[in-house]
Amino acid sequence: MRAWRLAVGVLVIVLALGPALPAHAGAPLHLWVDEDYCSTCSNGAHVWNVDAFSTISAALRAAAPGATVHVAPGSYYEDVRIAQPVRLLATGPGVMLSPRRAQVTVAVAANGVTVDGLEVAGGSQAAILVTGPDFQREPIRDVTIRGCTVRGGLFGIAVNIDLAWNYGTLPAEMVEISDNTVSGCTRAIYVYNAEAEITRNDVSQLAPEGIGIYSSQGSVSHIVANTVRADAPHNRAIYILDNQGTVVDRNSLVGTADVLTPTTAITLDGYDDLVLSNNRVDGFYWGTHAYTGGTARVERNSFHNTAAWAISFGTAITTTQVTIADNLISGSYWGLRLDDDSGYGLQAAVYGNSFSNNVIGVQLASSVTGDEVALHGNAFCGNLSAGLRSEAEAPIDARENWWGANSGPGPAGSGDQVKGVGTISVSPWVRLSASATSAGEGRTRIVATLASDHYRLGDYPLVFSTTQGTFISSADTTCSVPTEADGTAQVTLTLAQGQGATVYVGSSCGPVLSLSVPQGAQGPSLPLLRSKSMPQ
């Protein structure tokens, strides 16, 4: 009996001294927050202080790792700290969260966290700050900030920086900042040393920075399909510093071209393997401004009404290797500006771009040498002072470009002017040709081609007009059709029986050539007259 009692005593002691049950053992995986919940309320059939709470902070303290905290619409005044993997979700619009005393309204101090749908007023430092579970010791991983409305704060949404402005030395991974509306912040979205997807955000009322990506240290970030409005002095819609592999794609950047309100759409201050593609930039003082060298591809963007320049690349620190292709650039003082002022070396391939209605289409600085720039297959039209202006004494090869006229560039031809200190080679240049073929039943197919021996200009709008009949595509006497990848554009003209017409083909700079189409043919397809150039 004594032995039995001794064994029981030992067992009790072991159990007492053994590991306690986890604090969240048995905790619900779904918790509900409503500012109207209370200890004596019905609480939507939830259990008070088990899965029903009146504050977000209380629910987070009770939540098990991996739980979801559902927050009902209401006004919540509290400083929220997320210290374990959870999903913090608004159940509908109108979940308004404001800070009480803290510098940060929502502090994400864990990995595996999602914050979705909240309206967050910024603290003195930040509205949402992501530092991870152990800043500088454990990297941030798998954090999503989605669908939130953020107003105010030095930072709207910031990742991998702490309140003392210490920058994260460990690269953050799997960071998503998407579908948020951010306004009234000094820096709206700020990401340091992170692999981040920054997509479909709407940013406005910034002072001075919209989306900033800093020091990737090999991490690749994507800035995609965002809208940024920048209309205050010294605003920068997108700022990239010391980054590798960043992709900036399909963003809409809207500024002001007011010369008294200098704004920049995209600032590049240290970059490598950068891709700027399919962005629309409208109304800034500067479009893309690269302060330092690196490698980049600038493709299929449109720049409109930038007061100074649309694109500028220089070589302040290191060699610049850049491809500038298939961009639409109009309404700037300089469409493209290139320099090698520091002498580190420039390699620029410039092709397939359209420079129209600028003061100067392309400006080459005196530091540029002849073998540093390849300038072919571009379209110049309506640039007021010059399509191409070179201050370099070195010879420049600018052959096989379209200058807006079959007679070539000025001063010898009637196209855009080419001006330079040194020799600039322009011949041969791209020419416009056209032919007409009867398609029967009063229809005539007209095919125009914009090409040279080695280049065919695609996606360039050609303008067709007729003295009689109408074009099927526009049901009018004029129509504009972009060229295909092979440099061709075609239209079909309908004429009444016995009716003939003269068709003019050109661009926004005016007609370039004409075709005589005889009386509306009713029979099988037959070749008609080819085009002839109009007097230049």
C-alpha cells in the first residue's frame, strides 16, 4: 500500500512539473470582432471572450496560430500588433481602424499573416508596418496586405524597416501588397530588400513618393497594374534604388506637366536587369529619369505630355546598357535623351519607337560616341525643332528610320529635321508604299507598307482618306489603321457603280502618297494602280 501511495505521489509531482498545455490549445480557428459585442450581449451566437470580442487586439491575443479573425464594420480605436500567423479579415466595408497612442496602427510582427479589407488611419510613423517575427534575425516571409484603404502616416505600407529606420538586412520573401488604396502619405508603399508583388494599388496625394523599392540584394520585385497620381512638387510616382530584376509593368502614372510643379514618373537610382514595359505615363515634368547606370529594357510604354523629357538615360556611376523599343512618345520637349557624360560607357539600342509632336524627338549629348547608340526602325513625325539632334562630334548611324515623308528627313527632305555637329547617316530610310486591288462588287482593297530593307514598322497608325466612297472599317471617308508586325495596314473601300476615287495614304503629319482607284469594279479581283508619291 505504501509503495502504491508513493507511486501516485511521484506521478502527481511529475504532472505538476511537466510541460503545460499550449496557451491556445483548443482555441477556435475562427474568431469574431464587433464593437457592439459585450459580456451580456447575444454576440451573434458566438461565445464572449472565446470566439466573440469587442476589440481586434483581444481577438488576436486569443487566436491560435493559423486562425482567422473576422472583423465587423465599425470604428476601432486601438494599436494592433499581430504576433503570430493569422488572417485578419474585414467582413465588409467600413471597418475603420485608428491608432490610440502608438506610432504604428497595425504592426505585423509575425510571418504567415494576411490583412484584408481594413480602413487604416496612419500613426505618426506608419499605418501598416511589417517587421516580421524577429527583425534582423529572422526574415519576413509570406505576408499579404490586400484590399485595405490606408490614409496618412509617414509610411502608408512599409516592409522590412523598423521605427528606428533600421533597414532589414535579411531579404523578405513572398510579400504581397495588392488592391489597396493609399493616400495622404509621405511614402505610400515602401519596400526594402524584399521579393514583393505590388499589384493593382491606387496611390494618390503623396508627398513625395508613391511606390518605392529599395535595395533588392538579389530579390526580384514586380510593380504591376498600379495607378499612381502625382501632382505636388517633387513627387515621384515610382522610385527604384539599388535593385536587381525589378519588373515595372502595366502601371498608369498620372502627373502634371506644370513647369512650376516638377514631378517624376519613374526615378532610377541604381538598377540592373530592370524591365519597364507597357506603362502609361501622362503629364509629368520628367518621365523616366535614370541617375545611374545599369542594364534595362524599356519597351511598349507610352509617354505623353512630359514637360522636360520622356526618357533619359545617363552613365553617372557605371556602364549603361539599355534597350528602348516600341514606345510611343509625344508631347515632350525631349522624347529621348542619352548621355555618357561620366565616360563609363553607354550601349543603347533604340528601335521601333514612335516620336511625334515633341520639340526634339531624340537628343544625343556631346559625350555620346558613334558606336554607343544604334538608332534604327523608329518613326519620327511632327517633332517641332528636330526628329534627331546630336551634339556629338562622332558620326552617328541613323539609317532606316521613318521621318514622316518619302523624301526623307530635312533639311534635304520634307520630313522631320536631322541636326548634328558631326556626320549623321540617314540613308536609306523607311518609305511608305501602297497598292490597290479590286475585290469585286464595288470594293477595292488597299494595302500600305511602311518598311525598309531591314525594318518593318509595326503598330504605327496610317491615315487613309478618299475623295469618293467610304471605308468599310470606319463607314467614313477617312480611317486610321495601325500597321501589323510586318509593316502593312489594309483597308477596303466601297464605291458606287461607275464611281472612281483618289485615295491618300499618310500619317498624322499628312498625306504621303496617292492612288487612283478607277470606277467601282464589279468583276473578279484584279490588280489596280500602285501608289505614287505626292510632291514634297
